[in-house]
Amino acid sequence: MGYMHMRISAGVLSVIWAACICGTVLALAWYDTRIYTFAPRANTAPVKLPSSSGIDSSAQTSGLHKYTKPTVTIFLHPYCPCSRASLTEFAVLAHEFRGMADFRVLFMKPISRQRTWVERSSLYARAQAMPYCTVNIDDNGVEAALVNAVTSGFTTVYSPEGRLLFSGGITGARGHEGNNPGEEAVRVILRKYYSSRDGKTLTNLWSTAAPTFGCTLRDTSQ
């Protein structure tokens, strides 16, 4: 009886152990693919870039057209660990389409913080070292609010005329590097833009979107 009892106990423990492992794996998978959403329009950029936005301010020209190239912008929380992957994929795109689009990195800074709070972050330092990118601080998240960005890693692509071509994430899951649907969508859009400069083939591409995986831009506790 003692031997049988030990075998039954060992079996029960094995089942419990397996259940714990499965639960942990499922929890991690849920965390990796969790999407932050706070409102119906969260992470859904407007189809026309608001005129008050300063995202494209440095692309102004003296000609008839205000902007000369598509603008790719990523919104980041300076202390979001999973945004390192987003920044890596952004750097890949910036290198691939250097000179063909303006790549902007905007770091959220809440009104209660000084600029040094952002500048001390390793993510900010990494972005500053990236070629082909312009890095700025988004005071009080003004620019993020204009395009409904609430998640770190949220990326937009606007045409020179301010028309939305893409909005969403450029990683496949939280903190996961490598090619993914969002990154590939940006790549296809930029290629098509330059293969048909009149924009006719881009008529419906603004609706192209991908989930954004990252920390909330509204979380200022870190």
C-alpha cells in the first residue's frame, strides 16, 4: 500500500507540475501578444495628418509642395524594454529606404518629467546612434495624441501630402525581432510609392495596419 501510495502521489505531482508549466507557457504567450487598447480609436491613426502636427516640420520646402518624401514615425516610451525590438526593426527599414523616406523617432515625455528623464534612457541613446533617423522628444505626448498613439512601438507612414499609408506595429510580438507582417507592409508601401509616384496604386493602402505590441505610452510610472 505504501508503494502504491507513493506512485499515486508521484503521478499527481507530475500532473500538477505539467499543468504549472503549461500555465506558465500560456501566460508568457498571452503577454507576448497582448495589445494595449484604451479607446475605440486607440492606435488608429487619422487618414489625414492633422495640420497642427509637427512630425513633418523639417521636411518643408519653399516650393508648392510642403513635403517631399513619405514620413515614417515611431512613437516610443523611453523605458519600455520590449521597444528595443521595435527600434531594431525601425532601424532596418531606415537603412533599407535611406534617402527615400524621412524616418522619425519620437520619445514620449510626460509633463511631470524633465527632458533628462528621456535622455538618460538606453533606448534614447540607441536611437541617437542610429543613422538615417531623426530623434526628438514628444513633450506631454502631444504628437502621439494627434495620431491616437497609445502604445510604445506604434508606427505611422504618411505620404508627402499627409495621407495615411500605414499605422500599427512593426514587430510580431512583444520584444520579438525579425520580419513580421507590419514591417513587411511598410516595406511594400514604400516600394509601391516609388514605383508609382502618382499614388494611384496606393489608394487603399492607408487601411493597412498591424497590431502594436509594447508598453503603454500613457504609463509614466517607470
